Amino acid sequence: MKFLADVRAEAQRVTWPTRRETLITTGLVLAMAALTAAFFFIVDQLIGIAVRSLFGLGG
């Protein structure tokens, strides 16, 4: 019982983010994931072009 009381007391001390903060943070995470995906896609395409031109593969 003491453990549960301690857990409840600790949970009340937590500073929970507001809905707005959560939405902004989620949006930033999704935007950074999209930018990272685009960056690696472009780099992969450039490396593919360089390898094809270097070795004459893929027509």
C-alpha cells in the first residue's frame, strides 16, 4: 500500500505537457522525420547515379 501511495504522490508531482505543447512537439518530430527521409532519399539517389556512371550499370 505504501508503494501505491508513493506512486500516486510522485505522479502528482509530474509536470504534464498541455495539449498544445504535445501537438507542437508531435508536429516537429514528424517534420524532422520527413526532412531526414528526404535527405537520405536524395543522397541515396546521388550515390546511385554516381555508381551507375562509374561502373556503367543500369543503362
